[in-house]
Amino acid sequence: KKSSKGVDLLASLCNIYNTSEDELRKTMEQANNLVADILKKKPCLASECKTENLENFDKDGLTYFKDLMEESSLPSSLNVLEKDYDHMTRNKGELDERLFINEDDSLLASGSLGSFSGGSVSTGGGKVCLM
């Protein structure tokens, strides 16, 4: 969806995936809060940022995190996310969903599952945790 200000990213996504713009805005707000809280990235209004990445988009209502997806910052961000996920799964007794990730297809399955008390065993594309 395009307007005089550029492509309306939210309306386009809602149109493609047949979802409510209000629901998408709520989800984006939650995700933005998590990025700011966990990764300690400072959000700014996209309309106030000068970046080529947003050049053809309508920036109204969008949040931008500088260097969030830059190659230089991804390894440290993934490390922080993995540590936070480890903490959450161990302290809340939640199922560690990384058990079901194929390591060849994901950045998130970095092999830290071996840090569980019994480690993990590969089973032809999946893992079984031995406790």
C-alpha cells in the first residue's frame, strides 16, 4: 500500500497476512519494548531518523533501532538473547523449544543445549535432552 509519504509498511503487512492493523501495532509495541529492554537498544521515532533503510517508507508511527540488524552487532545480540532465553527456561521450568530447531537452519540453535546437566543427543535432525 503506497501513499504520498511512501509505502505504508503496516497496512501492506496487514493486507498480505490478512490481519488487523491494531493487533499488529500492539505486537510491534511489545516487540519494541523487548528489544529495548533485553538488548538495551535505544529506540527512536523512524520519522526522526535519517537512514537509507527507511527511504521509501511512510515512517509515521514506526520505531527504529540503530544498528539492530547490522552484521557487526548481530553476534552480540544473539548472545544476549540466548542468555536471556536460557535464564527464562531454567528459572520458570518452561520447555526449551530450541530442542526442536534444526541447527543447520537457525541462528538461534547455537549449540548451548549441551550446557544442560545431561547434555543433548542429536537424533537425525532433532535433539533429545538427557536430564
